[in-house]
Amino acid sequence: MDQEQQTRTTTVALADPSTEQAVRRALADHGRLTVDAWDVASIADLYAHGLTSHATVNVMLAVENELDVEFPDAVLNRSTFATVESIVQAAELAS
């Protein structure tokens, strides 16, 4: 490994904490989860915790309203709403 490879760093984009808070607030208010939205792991399967397709619409609308964004049609699918992390990524893409 050469010197350049040893000193090179990888930049990781971290989610905006306010975006994650908006998503968790929307899940708490509209997700009808069987667990506390504030305690669920960011990569946990939300559908396994009670999220329904109907509830995803309400969660999406709440996130859009709070963050003043609009989810692109390309991300309106089940996998987008499967985890807190994926919803955050979609919301940040929309901004």
C-alpha cells in the first residue's frame, strides 16, 4: 500500500438529524407501529413492526409537510418505507 492509499479517507454522508427526527415524528404520529418509533433501530423492518401501506401514505405526507419536500415518484415504493434509514434517504433526495 502506497502513502497516498494510507492517508486517503472515505467520506460518509450522514443523515441530517432533523430529517431523521421528522421521519420518526411522522412514524410516531401516523405509522401505527407496535413499537415506539423513537426506539426502533434505523435499519429495522418497519413492516414487521406494524407499518401498513395505508400508514405509509400518512407518514409520507407528514414528512413532506414538515420538511417542505415532495417525494419523487421514482421512490414511491414499498422498499422506500421499509426502514427509518430508507425514508430519511428518500426525504433527503427530495430536498
